Amino acid sequence: MHEQRNVEVRAETPGIPYFNVSNAPPELRFDAYAESVDPIFDTRRESVAGDFSVGLDGFNAGPVLIGRSRMWGATFHYDRDVRKVAQTGVEAVLVQIITRGGDVRLHDGEAIVTRPGDICIADMTRPFATRTDGCDNISMVVHHGALGLDEARLNRLHGNLLRRETLAAQLLGEHARMLVERLPQAGANDALAVARATGLMMGGLLAPHIRDGGQRASVAVAALFRIKRFIRANLAHPELGPDMVARAMGMSRATLYRAFAPLGSVGDFIRRQRLERALSDLADPAQRGKSIAEIAYGWGFADWSTFSRAFKAAFGITPSEARSGAGVMLGAEKAVAGDVLLPQWIRTMDALRLHG
């Protein structure tokens, strides 16, 4: 059972989800902080001093997640290894604007020291790490599709650094500071429009500074992302399973299982994705015209009793209860427990499909 009930969750305005871990009791604040950033980093601290302090608050604007964080009074280690990428990878970039202090960025064996005003770019499909003894930053997680860049440029984003002396860094830094100040007062439609424009502006400012021959994802990580994309695009196909995936990927079943091993079973992943889509449809008023069975069959479940048992095991409620509104309450309970904060936002972004 979750004990993480010290995370403040609220909506500043309808449609602008917000969370804050700065108000947690001091003795629990680091655990709340580490749990919230878990989709991005494994986090630890050492050499903790008497003036130890961490804080994090953030907003969800669809294709752009943005927040402020601070970390002082300890040595902080943030690691994103291949295992972490496989488990929590999302096709997005992490853009961090250093506003106070600094850190050391570790990308493929290269160490880069940052200063206030510098802007650091890391691809969340790549391993990387940071170390700091004290830093404030503004962080944005931006979906690849929001940047308006072609695949060649996306593949070279990882590890780039915009130094504070560049006009691009100054413009992007000012824009990020304005966003974290103004988003709390924005309406949902305005926030989404600004988020989309922010992604395109960011891509335009970064493009001239992308280094040639930048780091690419490992073959294993790239294969895992291709497999996940194919599964998500074909969830409604009744034949979707390990054999269909292996054929589409040009792999043997054994190779598929090895590639997918960091995420567990291929079949379990497909089932969970289908169940989450079914839960979303059952809670959607626009789907009221469909029976529960139609929704289940539409997401590839050929047998009602199998679907019902799997749904109850996954969510703790029946499909009928989800349709009657318990699914909304389920989401609310998770939000109180801290389960629908940054981790849930990242999972939502992982399935994001941008249009136009």
C-alpha cells in the first residue's frame, strides 16, 4: 500500500494538472522527490549536510511536461542506465535549464560541466547520468513529435549543450521561466497551444547547434522501441501476439523474447496495454454507445470471462464498475497516493500521438 500521501496534487486550472513535493515533511521529502523522478532517473544522495533541501513542482501540458527542481546540501547522483531506459523509456527529450549552481553531465563516457544559464539536452531513449552538489533547474520533457525535427536530427540531439552565451540558450531560458510562472493561470486550451508552439520553437532553436555524429541508441534499445511502437499500433488486431510481432520485426521468437526481456513477457505487455485502453474507453462518455463486450472485443479480447478476470486483477474493479464511474475514482485515489504524478504523465506521453 502506498504511503506517499505527502505529495500535493492539484489542478491550478481545469486541465492543467500540477504536483508539488516541496510540502512533504522534511524527513520524507527526499523519498517523495526520488519517487516522482523515478521514470527518468534512479536517484540517491550522500554526504548529507544540515542544510539539506530538495523540491520539485511540475505541470502537464500534453506534449510538454515542465517543472522546477532544487537540490542542495548533499551530493546527488542521477543515473539512467540501459535497464532504466528499457523500463521507462519514452520517445522524448529531457531539456534542463540550469538556473543556479551546476552539475556534471555524463554522456557515453564524456563529462560536461554546466553553469547557470546553460541548457542540457538528453534523449530519454539513451543512457546518461548527472552528479551535483547543488543545483536549481527548470526541466522540460518534450515528445519527439513536438519538436518538428527529422529523424536524423532527433538521433543527434542526445548530449548536446547550449551554452549560456548563445542567443538560443538565452531565448529558450527566458521562455521556460515565463512558462513556469504563467502556466498556473492558463486555461487548458491555451496551455496545449503554448506547449505545441514551445516544442516547435525548441526544435528550431536546437537544430543549428546539433553536433554531427551525435550518439545513437544501442541496437538493443532501438529494437525494443520498435517493438513497443508496433504493439501499440496494433492492439486492436485480434492476431496480435508474439508470433505476429516476431514476423513483423523480422525476428525469431527467441530473439524477440531476448530483446523484450527488460520489460518482461511480450504477452503480458500486450495484455496490460489492451486493458489500459479498455479502462480508458469505459470511462469515456463518448463510448457510452458501445457495450462493455464491444469495447473488450475491440481491443483484442476474444473471450469475455478472460477479459473480466484480467480487468479485475489489473485494476481491482470490474468492467461494470469502471463504466459506472469507479474508474474515475480509481484515478483519483492513485493521484492522492502519488501514482499519477510524473510517472503517470510519462506513461501517457509514451502513448502520445501528435496530429498536425
